[in-house]
Amino acid sequence: MNRKYSPEMRERALRMLAEARPSHPNMMSAVRHVAGLLGMSPETLRLWQRRYEVDAGVKPGLTTDAAARIKELEKEVSELRKANEILKAARVNSTRQRNSAWSLSAGVSKSSVFRGLEFRRAATASRSAWVRSFMLKPLGKY
């Protein structure tokens, strides 16, 4: 069963372990004694002691703060890699199509097609303007 212990409980257990060490011949007997008094697993207490020694600089290893920072950076790298993959998929593909005014729809990148569309737009606009101007003028006698 995984129990959650408060930081105060951890501090108390480590203090008790430090006080019990001189009266016990080896470290593991002190750990078993204190763990039995507190009703916890000796391995849990031993892990806490190892982590404390590394964080205090007594033993070499990765501190708790450094491990948390590494975990945070790994998460950020993962998110950036996902964003990079999305950007790679959106960039110029193998047919060299671009998101610009020259490519009006998928597969259209020829300037002649673009010119044709522009001529059609111009013709429609001029026709509309002609019709509008005609409608605005008063009609003469017939």
C-alpha cells in the first residue's frame, strides 16, 4: 500500500534516525528500529535518508531540485518537439506550393491561371460598373 507522508513526518523520521544511529551497531538496524517505531517500511525511511544525504551534499547524486528541473525541461522539450512537427507539416511541401497570393487554391501556382482569374474579376467588375452607371442615368424618350 502506497501511503503519503507529510514533510513534517519525513523531517521527524530523519531526526529520529540521526538520534538512533549512535546506539545501533549498523545503519540498517537503526533504520529498522525507527521505521518500526513509526509504523512504516524500512525501505521508505532508507530512501528518505538517501535523498536527504544527496540534497545536503553529503553524497554525490542528483538533488531533488535538479531532478524536478530536469523533469520540467523534458516536458517543455516534448511540447516543443510536437509544435515543431506541426510546423514541419505546414511548411512548403514536396510540390513547392506556398501560402501566398500567387497560389489561390491548392494546386494553383501558375501565373497564367492567376492572370486569367484577374481578367475575369476585372471583366466582372467593369460589367457591374457599366450596369450600375446605366441604371443611374435617366432614360430618354423612346
